[in-house]
Amino acid sequence: MEFRRLGKTDVYLPALGLGTWEIGGRDYPDYSRDEEAIEVIRYAVRRGLKLIDTAEMYGAGHCEELVGEAVRELPREKVFIATKVWPYNLRFKDVFEALDRSLDRLRVNYVDLYQIHFPNPFIPLRETMKAMEKLVDEGKVRFIGVSNFNVKELEEAMGYLSKYDIVSNQVLYNPLDRLIEEEILPFCRKNGITIIAYRPLGKGALLKSSYKSVLEELGRRYGRTPAQILINWVIRHDNVIAIAKTMRKDHLDELLGGMGWRMDPEDYEKLPELLSRASRL
Ligand SMILES: NC(=O)c1ccc[n+]([C@@H]2O[C@H](COP(=O)([O-])OP(=O)(O)OC[C@H]3O[C@@H](n4cnc5c(N)ncnc54)[C@H](OP(=O)(O)O)[C@@H]3O)[C@@H](O)[C@H]2O)c1
């Protein structure tokens, strides 16, 4: 297991966490797969993956219910629950109500990380950040995070906080989606903000067709599978945690093998080019 410090806190999390978007199945909500989803979340925690990422928006709240059911009998500190508030709910009062609904669905009395899912230009960010601080004061939220924020939005949000830091920014990152490398990644490193990288497997698309053969070839050099190469590529930075979603225990076992080893620097360097060339074939 490989760990990352969360922001400037004394919390260290595994460099891989479990995502829960569509965890109940592709044709969401597909309640017939609830038991499977609950099982895989429990299994992830047993295997030491502390960070479970969800959102009030996922499955219209149902994913939070699944997470709540999965962790119900676990000691609360065994799991690090990260959820998100949807952009419609960013008014001061709405943030409190949204969190209370999330807490009910999750059946916990606090979340570890509360993230603004996307910025909303129609709601003053000051209101939202003040609400986030108050939620920490009330003990309902341990840490404040954001998601899909650019540098300007991060700076603005940081400026409205007087007591606590933003510990994380959850953003899209994989070898074919590298936008964050220009500004967001260096800014977050400089300011002690952890990047939580979503969609490290390109929603599964990077494990298919021509991409797969590129990853397999590279994987042979290290005795690793395509999914492990992708996770490893994303977490090569010391301030990045990857969150991947899976409904399968064998896939989860495989993803765990993406941690704890390194490729040669030139292989990290050349992978995006090899994959984008494959996409043009
Ligand atoms: N903040 C945001 O705006 C935002 C946006 C998107 C996603 N997210 C978060 O990030 C998480 C991850 O992103 P994502 O779910 O979009 O995509 P992802 O994790 O890149 O890919 C998930 C897909 O990969 C498959 N997969 C996983 N492990 C595999 C393996 N070892 N071999 C083969 N296939 C494998 C899964 O299928 P199986 O279930 O069959 O394994 C699933 O179809 C989400 O669940 C969510 O929590 C956040």
C-alpha cells in the first residue's frame, strides 16, 4: 500500500480510493445490483482502501445509501467518507440542508470530506465557503474539499476561508486527460492541496481495443496489467490519489496492484503519446 498526505493535515490515505458513480449498475438505478455494490464497498474497506468517494447526485442519493449500508457495522474510523454537494445547493442555507440529507443517507453523523462538486457562477462562492467552515465547526464535516475547480476558482475559494484549508481538489486525470498538468497540479502542490484524480481508467474505455494493446505491451516490462499501469501512471505524483470505480472484487484486487512500485521515468513520459497514437489508428 502506498499513502498520500491529505492536504496539510495529519491524515494519510492510500493512494487509491473507491469511486461509487454508477456503482449500482450502468442502467442506474438498477436495484438488483445493490447487494453486489454493498459487497464490493465492504471488500474495498477490508482490503484497506479507506477513501470511499460518493456524491448526493450519484443515483439521486442512492449511492450514498449503498455506502451507508456497506459501512454501517464498521468502526467509523475504518473508513474515510468523501461526498459532494451539487452546484444547485451552494447557497448558505442549502449547503446545511444538503449535508443533513447526505448524513441521513450515509447513516453517519459526520463526513470526512465534503466537496463542492462543481463551481456555480450564479451563487456567490463566499456563501458556500462560509457554510463549509461552519459545518466543520459543528463537527459534521472534518475537511473541506472542492471538485472541478480551476486555479482562479481555487484562489477565490481559499480567500473566503479564515479558519480551515481546502485539503483537496477532485479533478479528471488520466494519460489522455492531462489538462490539470498545466496549472492545477503545480498550484495544488505549491499550496498543499491533494489532487483526487477521477476517471483514472477513462471510465473503462482505456482498457479496451487499441489502448489495451499499448498498455499490455508496457505492462509486460513490469509484470503488470493495463489497469495497474494506468493507476500507477496517475499516482506517480506525490500529491495525487486516484479514485477508480469497480463493481468487481477481482478488478479491485487488480487495481490494488497499481500501487507500491514505479516505472522508469521515460515510460511515464511516453505513455500518453503512445495512447493518443493508438486512438488515431
Ligand atoms: N468529481 C467529478 O465530477 C467526478 C466525475 C466522474 C467521476 N468521479 C468519481 O471518480 C470515480 C471513478 O471514475 P469513473 O467511475 O468515471 O471511471 P473509472 O474509475 O476510470 O472507470 C470505471 C470503469 O472501469 C472498469 N474497471 C475498473 N477496474 C477494472 C479492471 N481492473 N479491469 C477492467 N475494467 C475495470 C469498471 O467496470 P467494473 O465495475 O466492471 O469493474 C468501470 O466500468 C467515480 O466513480 C466517481 O466517484 C467524479
